[in-house]
Amino acid sequence: MLSSHHMSPSLKPRALRLMAQLGLFGTATLAASLLVTGQAGATSLGSQIAQLQAQENSLRAQLSSLQGQASSADQQAAATQQQVSAAEARLAQGQTQLAEANSALAQTNDSLAKTQAQIVLDRDQLAQLVRQMYQHGNANNLSTAIADSSGVTQFFDTTLQLQSVGQEFSVLTGQLAIDQSRLQALQAAQQTQQQQVAALVVSLQATANQLQAQEAAYQLQASSLTGQAAQLAGQIQQVAQHIQTLQAEEAAVASYGGPAGAQEGTIIRTFAAPSPAYPDGYPWGQCTWFVAGQTNVPWQPRGNADQWIQADYGMGTPYAVGSTPRVGSMVVFDPGGAYDIPYGHVAWVVAVVGPSTFIVTEANFVGTGIADEREIYTLQGVAGFIYG
């Protein structure tokens, strides 16, 4: 009894076609394939492609909207930046005016203080002069003043001199009073101006702060929208790549025609068969040898692939057999269709995509000693799954 299936002459051209697919599907990843759920075959693939195309269109519409919003936010940020610059220029001008107003008010306060101090000194001098004039003009002292003078002429000269000084002092004090009044008015005006400019500076500072906050908010919004757009662009690229993969798979299924196309499925990748050989009594590089290396195969005799389910039942092993693909199960294929006549084929299930779509790793589907990972779209031709 043969220990494994061998590739029949009718399968060799199909294997060559599958090998030709490797350049097209070699970059298709398992993660991309696992995104698909649905029925087997070209009809299921066409439905999946249509759904993904609708998803892609929706994502592109969202991306266009986000890009428009991001562009608008960028424009608003740029416009606000111009307003911020204008407000900061006005603020700088106001601060300059406030500094000038403070300087002028300080000078006026200094001049007013000096004038007021001079008025105090002049008032003291005036008081002394008044006392002197009063003393000279007092009737009781008049005779004494005349007696002290060398003559009447000197007395009158002294009296006239005192009167002249009094008049000059009166003019001086009057001018000082006018200066003080003017300075007080100027001080009041400058204080008002200083208060107005200070209030303007506070208002300009508040406006500049508000505009800066608005600019930061617009920039944050634009950055967030740009990030979301980048994420959407990545999703669109992923969906587009998935559509291309499914379209290629659909073409591959259609190119074989009939049930064999769905049975053959799509080779995702190939790799060298493990070495050294598994110690399971199966010839190296065969499909049975490969699967026996994935799990314990307890039945005897160690026959061809199409005998595995019968051997399993005959051995009375604890392994259950069913018709639903499960990860970590052995799938047994009947002879014919995509598989060898008369030996059939076995493979190891590594992923379940849908009720009748699953992914296997196997050996000797493409050729002896060549292992591959393949996606299958139908349960037609499947003898059963051994849940070992």
C-alpha cells in the first residue's frame, strides 16, 4: 500500500499554473486573507469585492471631507495668525504710547513738585518781607526809624526799596500760582491719558491672547484632522490591496473553471519542506508526511490520504470527524478534481475564513518536497475534517 499520494500526470499542468501564480500572490499576507468572510467560489468573491469597493468609496468620501475640513482649519489658522500679528503690532504701539505717557506724567509731577517747593520758599520770604515792611510802617517805630537814618531821604529810600521788592515778589508769587495751576491741569490731563492708554494696552493684550488661543485651536484641529485623514488613507490602501488580492483570486478561480478552480484555491506562499524528515514512517516530502508532522497520527496502516478517515474510524481513536473546518484539524480530500487520482490529499488547517473558506499548509500539492500555504473556497471534494 502506498504511503502517500503522488502527483498524477493530469495534475502536473495545474501545478505549473499554480506555480505561475506565485509571482502574483506571493505578497498576499495571511492577515489580509483573514479579513474576508463569505461563501466559497467566484460568486462569494464577487460579493466580497463589491462590499469592499463600497467600503472603499465610503472611506474615500470620508477622506475627502476630512481633507476639506483640515484645509479649512489651516486657512482659519493662517488668517488668525495674521490677526494675531496685527494685534501684537497694535499692542506694541500701545505699550510705547503708555511708556511715553508715563514718562511725560513723571516729568510733569517733578515740575509740579519743584514749583510747589518754590512757592513754599517764596511764601516764607514774603512773610519775612511783610514783617519788615510792617515794622518800618508802624507809627511807633517811625520816629525810631527816622532817628536811626542819617536823614529823611535815606528813610524814604529804604521804604521805597522795600515797596519795590514787595511788588516784585507779588508778581513772582502770582506767576508761580499760575504755573502751579497750569501744571495741575496738565497733570490731570496726563493722568487721564495714562489711564486710557493703560486700559487700551490691557484690552489689546486680551485680544492678542484670545487670537493666539484661537490660532492654537485651529492648528490643533487641523493636525487632528490630518491625522484622521492619514488613518483613513491607510485604511483605503489596505482595502484597495485586499480588493486587488480578491480580484486576482477571482480570476484564478475562473481561469480553472468548474469545481476544481474553487478546490485549488489560491497559493499564498511556498516554502521548503521541513528537514530532517519527520519520524512518522511516511516518505519525506509527501502530504501525509507533512500533516503527520503537525500532530499525532495514531492509526495503522500508514496508508494513502484517501484512507485516513476510514483508518481513523477503524482504529477507534478519540479523534472526532466532521464537515466543518477548524483551526488545528486535518482536512482529507477525495481523489479527483484538484487532487491526485487515486490517492487523494491531506492538509493541515491553519485558519478559518468562513463556513466554507479556509487556509491550509501542506506538502506535495505543487510538487514533492515543496510546502505551501493555500486558501480554499469550497467544501466540495472534502471527505471530512479530523479534529486531532
